Amino acid sequence: MAKVLGIGGVFFKTADPKGLSDWYQRVLGFPISKWGGAKFPHPTEGCTVWTPFKADTDHFAPSPHPFMINLIVDDIDGVLDRARAEGVEPIGRQDDESFGRFAWILDPTGVKVELWQPPAKAPTA
């Protein structure tokens, strides 16, 4: 039976695609290609999650957008150090033994970006 295998990408509109790509490259180390986006191999750690939220959730706050981007990272402290060097401070942080380490930042368009460093053994759900 045919089925979906996972999330294949994140696509969205922005007034300044080049400027936003430059920010993600500079602040988070994205490998931006000539075509303007980044391609990542499937991670060997973690998982891809698809989760709908209720319309009145505050989980994406303080972002005004109806979505959030989750990025798997290998060293959350190193990524946050890189972000701070660019003047970007986290808006939250949570270390959880069973699910890993999380931190949240806002990109220049106000999109909430969740950074996730999976635990040594990733959760199954």
C-alpha cells in the first residue's frame, strides 16, 4: 500500500528570500545552495514529526505565524553560541531527559524556530 514516508521540506513565502536565506546561513549555519534553499540528508538521530495544533494554541507564541519550524541540531549549545554572536537570543530553553534539549529563537520574519538536540536514544513517539 502506498504511504507517506516523511516530511520532504518546508516551503513558505517571504518578502526577502535572499535576505532570509542569508540570515539562516549566518545565524544557524544552513548550507544555502545556489538555487536559494538548503538540502539536508535524513538525520541519523531524531525523527520527523507532523503535528496539528488547535487554532487557539499559544505554543507558537510569541510568533504571529500559524506554524513553527523544528530543526534537529547536533550541539544545541554551539548553535546558540553562534546565534548569540549574531545578536539572536533564545526566547526559551528546556532540557528534557526523555525527549532531548530544546531552545527557541525567532527568525527575522518572526517565525518561531525550535532547535532540538535529540537524546542519545531518540524517543519513539
